[in-house]
Amino acid sequence: MHDVDIDQELLDFAYRYPFSKEARELVSGVNDGFNGKYMREGKLRVEEALDKGIVTMKKTNLEYIKYAYLMSYIYARMLISAVGNRGFISKYVDAEAKRSAESLLDSDADVIRISDELNVGLEQKSKEFSIDFTKFLTFLSGPENISLVKQRLSMGKIYLNRKEAATLLTNAIKSEMGKNLPIQQKTLPKQIIECAKEIRLPAVTQTGKTQGSYAWIEKLLVTPIADVRHRTVNLILAPYLMNVKQKNEDEAVALIMEYISRCKEIEPNTNVNSTYVRYQCRYAKSKGLKPLSLTNARELLGDVLNFAGG
């Protein structure tokens, strides 16, 4: 299976939290070389994440199963990178984060340990957790949101039970798992590239309305522009992805940031960042905003939309 003895406590923690420093330490200390079995298990892991929105936590005490499942995470990251679709990457990361968050529900000690690793700032007193109000707001985002109005606030700290603390940590876990994704295609083994082509991907459904009156926005999403990116995001892309395409917040942010990256290739100067994009997506969702019509978009954005025709 591997060529070194593995500390069982370390393996168990890495198995539950494959993004952790313990997992990285364990993986770096073994030398398995390329393994087709782990790659195939990684493929199943990616397909389950994209299909069901969560990766199943396999309850086991067997070392070889824990080790194989940890390694399948490494291969799954390579495979989802080879797929290359930012929306699918976001969905995969979301599913993996939910899996680890489920493990946090079983252990106060793990909640604090992961919080410390990810610099979230949770503290424990008795059966409650507390966090500075400003830190709380930092991680209060995404589909696993916790309503601020329901939380107890005292002396600048928010108080949470274990389930609420685990939910808050989910967003920090997503951020950690999303680092360095996608892995550059040129660094991936050929076997990974070929295996990724066999991954069963979710069907991308499009309504007649998307094909018709909103078809120009789909064209915009693959057409980099050199100007007016802020208005394009808040008046067109965020409302379209959140309220027409019904993307979740993380998927919408990932798609828009991928678009902005392409725009920067033709004009690098822009202040549009992920914080701004996330705010606009959340605002569009909360207000139920719809994107500008093509006619109004042309009046506002002018020559930028000449590609749209019609």
C-alpha cells in the first residue's frame, strides 16, 4: 500500500480533513508513485460530488481504506482540474467541504483544531464557541449561511453551538480547498487528462428564454471586454447567473471571476475582485434583480456590446 509506517491518529485526522496540514504532511511522507486505483476512486469521487453535491463519508476503522480515500482526494483534485470548468470546480469544492464539515459535528476538539489551522478565530468555553464579530462576518457567506439575527452577541463576540460553528467553518474550508485550483493542465499526468475525459458531467440545461432573449449574455460571457466591467458585473452578469440561471453564489462568483480573468488579458487594469463580485451576486439574489435587456444594455454600455448583433 505504501512504503512507510503511518501514525494512526494522523491518518484518521487526514482522512476526515484531507485539506489539512496533517494530510499534506502524511501525503508528502509516502512514495506510492502514480496509482491507477486511486485515480479511478478519484474519478468516482468527482462524479459523486458533481451529481449529488456531497462526497460520502465512509465510516471505517480500516487503515487501507482511509489511506486510499485520502489519496483519492489528491487524484480528484487533479481530475477536476483537467475538466477545466470553473463552475464544476466550484461545485466539487463545495461538496468536499460539506463532507469535512460533517466530521466536525462529532468533535469539539476538531472544530477548534481546524479553526486554528484556517485562522478562523473560534474559541471554546464549556459547550459553546465564540468568535469576534468582525471575524464572524468574514466567514458568513455562501449557501451554508448562518442568519446573523439569530445569533447571540455579547461584548463584541458571537456565540455558536457546535453545529453553527461547523457551518461557519465550511466556508473557510471551501476557501482552503479552492487554493491552487485548477492545477495547470501542463503539469498533470497524461493518464489524468485521459481519465478526465471519461468523467460523467452533469447536463447543462438551458431554457428557451436563455436561448432567446438572454442568448446575448451567454455570448458576452465568452467575449472579453476592455471597459465597463463593474457595470457589466452588477447590472448584467450577477443578476443573470443568480436569478435566471439559478446558480449558487460560489458558482456565480467563479464564473464571473473566470470571465474577468479573460478580460484582464486584453486590458489588465481593473478593480473588480472576488469581494466585489460576491457582494453583487448576493445583492442581486436578495433583491431578485433581473439583468438589463439588450436594448438598455446597449444604451448604457455602448460599443462594448457590438458583438451581440441583432
